[in-house]
Amino acid sequence: MFFKKILMPCGLCAIPVIRPANPSEGKMSPYSDESGVKKLIRPSELPIYPFEDDYSKQIPCTDCQPTALEQNISKIRKSIQAVVSEYQHYTGVISDTIDTGVEHSRSLLDYLREESNVMPRVGAIAIGGLAGLVLGLRGRTFKRLVYSSTGALTTAAICYPKKAEEGLDAAKHYINVGYNFIYGVKPGDDRQLEITMPELPNLKIPTSFSEFVDLTIVTGSAVATAVGSFAQNAYTSLSGNKEEDKSTAKLDKRD
């Protein structure tokens, strides 16, 4: 009786209450902690970013002493670079000087070639003659006359280009006439020779150092060709006249 009424109810009260656990509560959400506040994740914590980048590490370079061949090549390279830099510097200075002179010369030439500027032309021709006279002061009277005439004519040709071209054509004609007259060749004769002078290139003011060099080379080659053709024609004419004189002398002896 005592067991049924007292001990059994107390034993049943002592049994612990077992409650099944909720499986969803056992999992820890990355977005919540114990206090229920959301937890943010940094971009670096995402799996697409590795923790260490092995490729970004620089491998230390070992110190290697240059060999004798490498030292000699380095000296040659530095010497060549120094020469090239000096050449570029002086080329730039020369080009700037030529460009400045070209601009001033072009403006002065345009001013002298204007039809209304008569007195400046006369002054320029006089200055050219005086420059030739100064260059020929060490020579005799004939040399001074030639130098001063050349300077004046050159300046006049620059101031009057069309008249200078007409005068050059007339000079070629009279040179041919005088050349044939000296050797006794009459006009219309089969032996009449004509000195052919190559045309000089169109003289224009160069705009750069390279154009100045090209113009100098072309003009020099044209002048050399003219002198060579003149000498060749003169030699041919002289040799032909000598052969004719010898043949006439032989005929006279036979007679």
C-alpha cells in the first residue's frame, strides 16, 4: 500500500523529460551567431580568392659577376651610344640653324623679287660686287675684276631669275659661235660642233639639312658633267683638226 501510493509516484516524477532535438537548430548558420545578429562575410573570405599567391612571390636574383666578354661589349655599347647621342645633338643644332637661315633667306628673297623694290635690288647687287672684291683683294687687278663681276652677276641672277635664264641661253649660243669660230668652222658646215650643257637642277631654297645635302650633290654632279662634256668635245675637236692637218700635209708633200 505504501509502495503504490508513495514510492511509485515519486519514481515517476524523478524520470527526466526527454525531448527530441530539432535537427535544424543543430546547424550553425553562417549568417547568425548566438545573439541572433547576422554576420557579414568579407570578399577575401570567399573561396575564389586564394589565401597565398605563389606566383606573385619574386625569386631573388643571384649576383653574378660579368665576364670579360660582357665587360668589353658593355664598353663598346656605351661608346656607341655616346657617339650617337652627340651626333643627334649636333644634327639637331645644325638643322635648327639651317631652318632659321632658310626662313630669313626666303623672306629676304621674296622682298627682293618684288617689282616695286628697285633700290633694294640695286643695293643687293652692289653688296654682291663688294663681297667679290673683298674675296679677290689678295690677287691682281684681273682677279679682283673677275671676283667682283661674279659676285654682282650672281646677286643679279638671284634678284632677276627670268632675265638670268635668258642671259644664260644667250651665253650658250655665243659660246658655241666662238668655239666654232676659233677652229675655223663656218655656220652650216658638217663639222660644226655644238657644246651641249646639261640643265642645272631647279635651284630652290632647301627646307631641311637633308634637302641641302641632296641639292649640293645634284648641283655638283651637274657641274662636273658639264665640265667633262666640254673637255671631251674640245679634245675631240683638237684631235680631229690635228688629223686633218696631217692628211693635208701628206697630200701637199705628194704633190
